[in-house]
Amino acid sequence: MTGKSTEAVVYTAEFIDGPLAGQVDSRVLLHGKHEPRVSMMAAVEGVETLFWYDEEDTRDVQGRLHVRYRFDAGESDPYLPTGEGE
């Protein structure tokens, strides 16, 4: 498989807020489309926690799809953001 065809089946997911703020992930397009809603698992103080993110917007960056996702606190497992309340 060439690099160009690999790029055609993946996109970049950017998490813009919440517990995964600043994290960037490469994800696979499903039937040529990105996911409008994604779930991510993360360990918070040793406990697996489920976080939900919804599509905020999309853009093309040098021929590759980038999707920004916003945290859905109401649907996600609770967590305590680091740095707050200290």
C-alpha cells in the first residue's frame, strides 16, 4: 500500500477540551467518513474511565482531514480535572 492511499483512509482527531485536551489521534475513516461522536478510554487514578466527544468542526490540513472534538461531560464518566481546586 502506498503512503498516499494510506492517507486516504485515516484522519486526525483533535481533542480540544476535557480530560484529553490537546491530545491528537489518528483514526480510520469508516466507509469514507469520520465519526461524528467518539468514545475514548483513559485511566484516571488507576480506574478506566469512558469519555465521550462530539464533532466540533472539520478542516483540510495539507490534504488530510482534521476533525476537532469537544468533550461531552454529561455523557462521560465523572472525573476531577487536574489543577482545579488546588
